[in-house]
Amino acid sequence: MIRGVLSVLLLLGAVWSTFATPKQYIPKDGKRVPETLSRGWGDQLKWAQTYEEALYWSRSSNKPLMVLFHLEKCKHSQALKKKFANTYDIQKTLDEDFIVLNLMYETTDKHLTPDGSYVPRIIFVDPSMTVRADIVGRYSNRMYAYEEQDMQLLKANMEKAKKLLKQEL
């Protein structure tokens, strides 16, 4: 009797945990150990530590670079991070086709602040080290800003960065 009850409870727990957790992207080589460099934006992704390192990886792998500027205490950054980290398509595309860097400080490279130094903002850089001014968000006054409801636009811009890379190189 007790075994039967425990079996049913175990089965219900397994079914509940399967449906309760959102689908997360797991890389082909298995789940990676979380890196502190992710800062919660995607623990399974391999993050560059510096802008210079990211540029080197981008050039050597011939992949576009996505630079994410954010602040820990910014409510807009936190909302974007939550949605970004839990969006399967974005995490998968980043893992397979991009070099990623997230920065909580401003860089001295003025190319990364073409219209100001606000957060959150996402800028794409191609392997030739050209900042893609033609890949922007939906705001005219903050061209590289994205919000949590902009995941479809961000995904489309990621696809655009990949397509432009193939056309131009």
C-alpha cells in the first residue's frame, strides 16, 4: 500500500516537473557549467571576458559579435535579462552562431556608443570589426535599445547579422 502511494507520488512529481519548467536550450555537447561571465544572461553560453577577446574570437571563428550593455540595478536590464535568458531560440542561435559579450561598464571605444551610453542596449559587430549601424531596435531616440517584449525583433536582428555576414564576406 505504502509502495503504491509512493510510486504514484513519484510519478506525479516527475510529470509536474516536466511541465512546470520552461523549455531551455541545451547545447549539443551537453549542459555547460555556469560561468560567472554570463551574469544570468545565459549560463550555457560561452561569454567573452573583454571586448578585445570578443573581437579576436569573432575574427578567428568568422562569427558576428553581439555586445550587450546592462546594469545590475536597472529594472529594464533585469526585465530584458529574464526574458533573454529564457528564450530558447535566442540562446540556441547565440550558442551556435555568435560570439557574445556582456558589459556592465562603458567601453572607451566610441564606436560602441553611436547614439549614447544608455542601458540596456545591444550592438552587433561583424568579424571585420565593423559596428553594424544598420541593425537597430525599434526606438528612434535609442537605436540599440531592446525591451523584454522585443525578443522577436532581437531574433530577427540576429538573423540579419548572420545573413549580412554571409553576403559581405
